[in-house]
Amino acid sequence: MTTQTSHSAFNWNDDCLLGYGPMDEVHEEFVDLVAAMQSVSDAELADVLDAFATHAKNHFDTEDAWMVETDFPARACHIHEHAAVVGSVHGVRRRLAAGDFGAARRLAAELEVWFPGHAQYLDSALAHWMCKRRLGGKPVVVRRRVDPSKSLVSTTHTGEISC
């Protein structure tokens, strides 16, 4: 079977910037890999999931190290979320190896829902912490005007931010 999803791919844009360059760069790669999982054929899905698993481990290990090295106050919950995602990815890799393509597609859909909130709340706090420790203040983020229909970040009817 070589089906592709009809889901519109998750796309990076300036609304996702947090102002800490190393973090923004790894987040863009995260979004690109999730988008790839949503759009590649079943034949390519295992390779993309493997690339995502490698990325996620490196991404989360780096952020976890920043939190530990700088004594980030809210690190326990943040590190726990990272571990939960890595655990889910490992489970989905096993299911995909057994032919369950749907599990990998559902993972990509759930990551698209999970990531923006994680980034906007937990990662933005870490970005601020890192900038304040290194530069003495919060990051300044300059964003280009973005078409709201193509943005990861939108406001819901309750005014909450969701991506």
C-alpha cells in the first residue's frame, strides 16, 4: 500500500519563533519532520519516523541538558513531557514495523496538536530563561506578517493560543 494522507501538512512560520536561535532552529526541523510524516507514502513512512525519532532524542536531550545545566526551575514537568513523547515514538516504531501505518499517522496528528502548546508555554519559558541568563533579558522576536490561514498559531473562540 502506498497511500498518503490528505491532511494539510504542518508548516513552520514566524509565529512559532521563540527568540532563542538554537531552539528555533531545532523546532523548525521538528515541524518539518512531523509534516513529512503526515505527507509521505507508506513506503517512506518508516524512514521518516526513524529520522523523527533521532531528531526527537537529540532535540529533547539538548533541551533537558540546558534545563539541568542552568537550574531551570520548571524542568521536571518539561523533562517528563519529553520522555513521554520519546516513549510514544518508540511504541509507534514497533507498531509500524508490524505494519500499522495508522499508528504513525495518528502520532503525527497528535504531535501537530501537542507541539504548539508545548512550545508556546514550556519552551518559551526556557527560551526566556536561556536568554536572560546569557544576555540579561528576554528575547525580542520580530515576526513577518503571516497569512492567518497558514499560521500554526491561531486563537480559538476562547482566546487560547493553539497551533
